[in-house]
Amino acid sequence: MSGTNQRIDGRRLWDSLMAMAEIGATPKGGVRRLTLTDVDRRGRQRFAEWCEALGLKVRVDAIGNMFARREGRDPGRKPVMFGSHLDSQPSGGKFDGALGVLAGLEVMRTLNDLGLVTEAPLELVNWTDEEGSRFGHSLMGSGVWAGVYPLEKAYGLRDVEGVSVSEALDAIGYKGPEPAQSFPADAYFELHIEQGPILEREGKQIGIVTGAQAQVWWDAVCTGRDSHAGTTPPSARKDALVATARIIDLVDRMMRARGEDGRGTVGFVQVLPNSRNVVPGEVRFSVEFRHPDTAEIERLAAEFPREAEAIARGCGVGLELTELFRFAHQPFDPECVDLVRQAAARLGYGAREIVSGAGHDAVYVARRVPTAMIFTPCKDGLSHNEAESILPEEAEAGAQVLFEAVVARANRPL
């Protein structure tokens, strides 16, 4: 590695990642740190303690987003933000989200080690509920902060046990006093594992993320009629699960019609009454499409409901589709992206430009603040899986690029 003598401590970063992974550790080597659970509280607490040990001031807003501030030489300057999330999927990996938060912590530790004070203040962020796996609404904390969702709407969301976001925040003590809304900031950087195979296939150490795919998500409910599996003939069946299966096939066909850029997924299915000798009367499921081209998402948003409703009618069941969100391709800020590009080049890392296939907090933050992302490879492109894996040197490379980009932005002449 060349270009700087201001080095982050890769071993310390890895030790922090492994220490955080102990909280919610699963037998298969992953983590289960569902948002706003006691396990999440423990992860947040460890993060806060680490930040406070560095002299950072930690504050929490009304949706539970955590901000750890390091003052700059010029208190009048807007802060440079960076971070990610600590919550996980139900059977998630050690690095999704946590890498970005703990690499940000390593940036702060390194600045302390070097005795450096940046011109602009720095803010390290842990966003609440990026994953959306508990309350069904991903990017919740960043979405509320950016003004995409009203706070009261987020508070009213409930998990499958009927617990609301508001109740869960109160239960773990993270409904903070700060307003859950954006504040003036100079930039935002987010380091994340790629969650796909491109960087590993091409032998690149760094992904220079130029933007994120367009997406549309729905909650769906198929409503038929519960009936006896042994006595109900085909002509009398209103089978909500058969209709759902055909709609899932529709999602797959619509995805494949768009080639390798297409993404279409049904990842959540809840069958009621879920008894082996009852024709299912209700199925709740998720539907999402993603594509780099906003126009394709708009076409899917028009075509899918029409075709899915035709399938439901043909099965004699009702279909209710609730669009959760739809967002266009989100380009990132060219100047911030260029700082990532310059850092990777200066450090001698192999890099390539890439569009994010996943939604990240950066997508919503970018609506308020100039934003860029940095990707590191992950083994076999695997994520949202307990087997998710990266190498220590990959984590170190990503964190070093983050350090370079953040410090360059914070010290830029105005």
C-alpha cells in the first residue's frame, strides 16, 4: 500500500468486528441482531461505550439513530458523516452493516492516535433498522431522518407479535430526545460489503459506488377461504396459496425477462392457518423488484399489479397490494465519489465503478447530503447469510479508503 503514512489499524478493526459479532452470535457463525430487540440494545451499548472511550459525544434521536461526534477545528463547518447499521437479518452475517460502523469507529480511533483534528466536525452514525426484517420496512431510521417517512408512521409499524416500533424503542431505552430529522451536513460516506460477486470475480479490492438501483416494494395479501382439504373439490376451492404460488412465478418470470439486470424477489411468506389438512384461506407475502433503470421499475410498477390481480381473479381469491415504497435510481455525488476514486488510486488498490444492487441507508441520506459509498468484496458474493465472509485485509482496505475520503472531505478548503 502506498500514498499515506496515516494508517488505520487493521488488527484493531478486525478485533472490533469479532467482538461485535459475539453479540447475537449464531451456531453457524453468523449473527441474529434483530432491530430494537435486547440483542440490538447490547450491540448499541457496546458501540456507545467504544465511542465514549474516544471522547466522542453520543446522541440518539427519536427513531433511535445514534450519532457520535468528534469536534473539528472550525465549529462553524457542517460535519462530515459516515457510518452504516448494526442490526441484522434473522440469520445474518457478521459484516453486513457492522463493517461500515466499526470502520468508522476505526477512523475515529486512528485520528486520536495521530493527534489529528479535522477542520470540519465528524459524525459517525448507526442507523436504526436498515434491514427491515422485523417491522417489514427497511431503511427505517435513515428514511425518517431524510424525511421520506413520517416519524408517526414508523412508530406505528408492528412486528408479527404485534409490538410497535414505538413500544420497541421504549423497551430498549433508545427513543432518544433529539429530533428524528435531517440536519445540515457536508457529506456522508458509507463503507459496506458488496453483497454480490463482481469485485471478487474481477479481483478488485474496492468498489467505487456511483449510485443505487431503482426499487419498488409491496406488501401483498391473498384472501381466499379456509376449507377442509379432504372434502373440498377443485370447483369449490378458493386457495390463497395456489394463487400466491402463481404470483411468485410471475415475479420470477418478470425478473428473468429483464436479463441479468433484472431483480425480483418474494422473500417473506406467511400462510394461514398453516395446517396440513386445511386449504389455505390467507397468505401474506412480500414482493420487490430492482433495476438500474428507473424506467424499467416504472414499467414493473404498472404491469405487476395488473397481471397479479388477473391471476388472483382466475383463482377466485382477492388480492390486496400495498406499495411500500418506490424510488428512482439514486446517483451519488460526483465529488464525493471522486474522493473514493482518488483514495483507492493513491493507496494502490485495484478498483472499479459499480452500481449498488442493494438498498442502503446512503440511498436516503443522498436525498439530503452529498453522498458516496465504498464496497469491499465478500466471499462468493454471499450476504444475508450466516456464512457471509470477508478477509481481514479486505476490511482494512475498505476502512483505509474510508479514512482517506473522510479526512480529505473534512479538510477541504472552502
